[in-house]
Amino acid sequence: MSAAFTKGPWHVLDLRAAKMRELGWTGPMVDSILISTKAGAAVEDGSDCIVARVKFENRPEELREGNLADARLIAAAPELFDAVIRLTEIIADRPKLQDDDEIWGAFSQCVVALRKARGETA
């Protein structure tokens, strides 16, 4: 991976108000989902390990399952990024694969996604 990215793996910590109430938390609620380089309780004081935070404050609605699904996708980003790089390298090195329109189409999608992740123009 590029030095610009935080090294994976990344983990999801579900701190949604509904989940915290389910676990018996009765203190002040801040509805959030964290994406972190540390798993579970290791995040306690780890502002240095937080990659991203989805947070609702002073809003009547709460974070839902869809927000948690989005966080899981974000947390998978380092592994997905590495896998797409590997896949594009394999296809680029095998001219026979490039003759298959379906494979070439998927290859092109991978290249566009990698450029987007790197902040390059598509």
C-alpha cells in the first residue's frame, strides 16, 4: 500500500447508542461507529489509532445498520486495495487474459478504482 494510507487491518467498533444501551450503558450517549487500527477494547484511549469516525450528535435519529455496513466496507479498504493491486498486476502480466472482454472490463474497473483511491484523476 501507498505510504499515504494508514496500514491495515482496520476494525469496526460499534458504539451506536442502541448497541451501548443493549450492553447496559446508562451514561451520556454519543452515537458513533469507529474504524480503528486496533480491535475492540484496545481503542479505549487510542485517538492515534482512529482511522475514521461516523458520529451523530444532537440529532433525533440514531445510526442504523446501514451505517454499520458502510463502516465494515470502509474497514475492509486496506485488504481490498491490496487485492485489487494484485489482481491488476496478474492481468497485466498475462496477455491471454487481456483478450477476454469480461476480464478486461473488470480490469478497467479496478484501474479506475485504484486511481480514485490514490486521488488521481480517473
